[in-house]
Amino acid sequence: MSRETGPGVPEALPRVLRGLENRLGAESIDRLWIFPPLVRGRKEWGLVAVSVFHPADGERRLLFSAPWTAERTGTGTRLETRLDEQGEAPPDRLPRVMDGVARRSVAEERGEEGGAGEPREVRVGGDGRRFAELMDEFGPDLLDPEPPIEVVTRPTEGTEQP
């Protein structure tokens, strides 16, 4: 699938981020890697990779990927996402490890090889204000419940999600 332009679903990414905040807690998030979505008409595919402070070992991070798809239809907007635990690593290895995890996740989700482009790295450091600053980059209309959006969280087989 090639990169194409279109209206996409601009409210999808901020809603995925809000879902990560609700699920993991901003205070547990160390970093986010936000990959540019692939847009084809009124449909988007994207990925956010996340490192979370390990609850038992402050020197390590738990690694997650959150692939998503969103589509705007005649009856509303549908957003599908899931949260996959990928493992753990020391913080100095995160950029390299998450890059590989993210590229594989994107390729699997889209049924293609290669990555989605260079991610934007956001250092949250467990600071809720930094996460709020990230969310402030999106207009309030993108988080407003209108237009109606159906959010579907797909479970990951064989793994327990936080």
C-alpha cells in the first residue's frame, strides 16, 4: 500500500493517545513513539509504541505497541485499536528496540514490509503535564464526541493486557 492523501480520520490519533493514557496512566508512561499514519481516502492505519516504567524494577521499561485503524463511513467513524505487550528492556536500548518492534507491528498490521516512516518521539517521563501538553496539540474538536465514533478495542490473543 502506498502513501496517499485524503481526508483520513484526524480524530483517530488523539483518541488512541487518550485511550493509552486511560489504560496505562500518564504517570507510568516514559516515552511514546508516534508513527505517521498511512492515509488512503477516508481510512487511516497507524501505530504508537510506548515504553512504561516497570512496576517492579525502575531501571527497566515495559514495551507496548498500539496499532490502530480508523475509517470514516456514511454512518460515522470506526476506530479499532489494541495494546500488545512486546517485552521489556533497559532505557538505553529503547530507541533501537522500539524502532524494530514498531516497524514489525506496522508491517503485520498493514500486510506489507517496511515501516511507516520516522516516528516522533515524545518523552513523557511519567509527568502528566507533559502528556497534557501533547494532547493540547490537538484541537478540542478532535476529542469532542461529535461526530459519533465507535471505538473497538481488539484483545490480543494469548496475552494479558493491563
